[in-house]
Amino acid sequence: MRNWIWLAGAGFASLSVASAESCPAGQEAINRAFEGPSDSRGFSAELLATVGIREDLAPTAAHRIIRITIQPGGYLSMHDHKSAQGGAVILSGTAVEYRSDCKVPVLREPGDVATEHEGLTHWWSNQGDEPLVALVSHTFALPDED
């Protein structure tokens, strides 16, 4: 199922990958081991906002919104979501996402929402001709004040 926000989808005919909010039916995996880059190339991130969460709900957590950009041919290193969960909304460009919960790569296009649940390991690659721009939203634990 696709989540169309307010942008029209862009085609990406040269890749043969899944294109969905999450893993396509029958391709799901649990903590699949796979390889990915340990560094990022052509990647930038801009913190747009951080806000605390009501103390009666989550006194040791906060929420942040980041704009990420991955240039054509670039990639975001493999990383996990043990301490920060959320999602990303693709604003422009396309990316291929490699996930520990899916046996096949997932194509991300404008309007798609990529969820990032606890324990997910993944990385992104921009194999398109224009920069990928996405808004990433995470809830994360605040550091101890000790």
C-alpha cells in the first residue's frame, strides 16, 4: 500500500525492486543479516526541530525532525533504530532502501512513508538522477542527566 501525502509519484523504471510503504507481501524477514556501507557519501542532514514530550507520557524522550538529502550516486550508511524510532516522508527524488525486515530492496518515491521501527537496521542509496530529499521524524531517548 502506498501513502500519498501531497506529491505525485515519480517513475524509476531502471530498477527491479519493490515499491511500497513497507515490505511487499511474501518478502518479509525478521532481523535479516545483510551488508551495507559503514560510511555515508553525498549525504547531508539538517536538524529542523527538537521538542520534548509531555513528562506524564514520556519524561525521558523527545522528538526531532530532520531534513536529509542524498545526492545522485550517494548513500546513507547502514544504521539501526534501537534508540530512535519514527519514519521518513520522501519529498523529492527516489531512493532504494535496504532493510533488515525485507528480503528485497524497497523503492522510495515522492509521497512514500518509510517506517523505522525499534530494531530495524537499514541503509539508503540514491541511484536516481536528482537529489533525494526527505523529512525524517524520530522519537528518541534523552541522555541521562547524571
